[in-house]
Amino acid sequence: MNERLKEARKALDISQEEFASRIGMKGSSFSLLENGKRNITDRVIRDVCREFNVDYIWLTTGKGEMFASDEAEFARLVDRVMENEDEFVRSFFETFASLSAEQWELLKDIARKLSENSTNKNDPE
């Protein structure tokens, strides 16, 4: 798994320091993981998969694709929202999920108008 961690980082073309920072680690600690001198914890695995869209199965077993598909990523995001303990967050998401096509079009129109109004107010005349 240590080699796959290194492979993912190199595929993303970022330094150990940046990779580590984005998952809340120090570069020196991350280096120990990549070099196999320290075991990779479940937390690190989850953080890497979340932050860099690395496929969990690939990282843990080497099978499949390095990066999660858009569909898998979307499903993971939905799961994360629905597992949220905040009732408002879940309710908000469920409300959006239940909108009809017409209601989505109305929301798009409102968003466009808000954006235009915001842009117009920020433009010097």
C-alpha cells in the first residue's frame, strides 16, 4: 500500500509536503508512510481517498483504477451528506433531491439573475 500511496502522489504531481498538508499531516510523517517505515492508518486512507479522489479499493488492494469514477465520487458525496448528524443538512439535501425538472430550471434562472445582479453591482460605471 505504501508504494500505491507514492504512486498516487506522483500521478497528481505534487510534493510529499503538499500531499501531507492537504490530509492534515506533516511531510516527515508522510515520508515515513511512503517509505514503509510506518503503517498507514484507516484515517489516512480515508483522508487520501476523500481529498484526492483516490479509489479506496485500488489504494488498499491494488485492484481497479487509481482514481474513483465520477459516479463513485458522487455516490460517496451523497453518502457523506446523508450520514451528517445535522438534520438541517440532510433535510436541505433531500429537498433539492426531490425537485422536479421545472423547479430545477426555476432555480437555475434565479441563480443566473443573482449572479448577473452581483456582477452588475460590482462593475464600476
